[in-house]
Amino acid sequence: MGYRREFEIAFVGLKPGIHEYDYEIGDKFFEPYQQQDFRNCHATVKLNLDKKTGFLLLKFEIGGSLETNCDRCGNNLKIDLWDEFNIVVKMVDDPEQMNDQEEDPDVYYISRTESHINVSDWIYEFINLSIPMQKICGFDNADGPQCNPAALKILKKMEPEVEKEKKDNPIWKGLEKFKDLDN
């Protein structure tokens, strides 16, 4: 339980202004969540909390790296993480109703009586959003991707055969005679 408390910020006792928090995120952080499609996560999260009267401005800077599998060939693939996210936390009397009505995902409401804010779910979400949707091996030169050649060969065999002979469209028949008029 002590590990999760690390992500709770007691903002009531903070003076107005910017406060900085740094977190080192590893695979242990993701254990309470569903199984992830990555491993060996070494992420750093820098959180700047700007306390104002009646609201908080949170800026998350995500960095680090993790390992996943290439979507194309299945090779191990190291991905560098880098992204920034902003959240505005407003203090209101009825936060449940306000959160249900709010359409902007970057605005979150808490009760005026709250004294702590837990940032672990946002860190989880922002690390996952920092991972590219398509995870494929990069291009090392103009020859092609760094993917596993054996896997690419099998994928090539599985492609449907493209018709080698294109059928002539009767609409364009007869236009070939105009093709070489400039000569």
C-alpha cells in the first residue's frame, strides 16, 4: 500500500505556485492494472503542479523507454517515450455531476473538501498514450526495415496473388493511338 501512496499529493498544505514532483516508473507500477503489451518499462515522469485559487494545473512530462514486440515481425522492439500532457483540476461542490457533464478530457473536478489528489491513474494513462499506435521496426537504410527477414518472407507468401494481367477497360480502348502524337 505504501507504494501507491507515493502518487498521492497533499495539495492543501502547498503554497500557491509551482511544485515539482519526479517519479520513476517500472514494471511494478503496472501490476494493479490489466496486463500490458510491453515490458521492461523505465519511464520518468516529471509533474509540475501549479496551485491556483480554486484549481490546479498539472503538467506531466513523460520520458524513458520500454520494450514491446514489432507488430509486423514479432521482434523485440525498444521504444523511446516522450510526451507532454496537461490536466486542469477544478474544485467544485458536486464533482461527480460535473465530471459526467464535462466533455473536455483535460478537465477534471474534485470536491472542495478534498485534501489529496492521486495521480497514478493519469500516469498510467499518459505512459500508454506515449506509446505509438503502430509499433514496427525502423528503417536502418534505404534497403528496408530491420524486421526479421524470415518473418517477412512468410508474410510475403501469405499475401494474395495480384492479378498479373490487368484487364483492359473498354472505356479507354482506342485512346492508345493518341498516345504518341507528339512524335
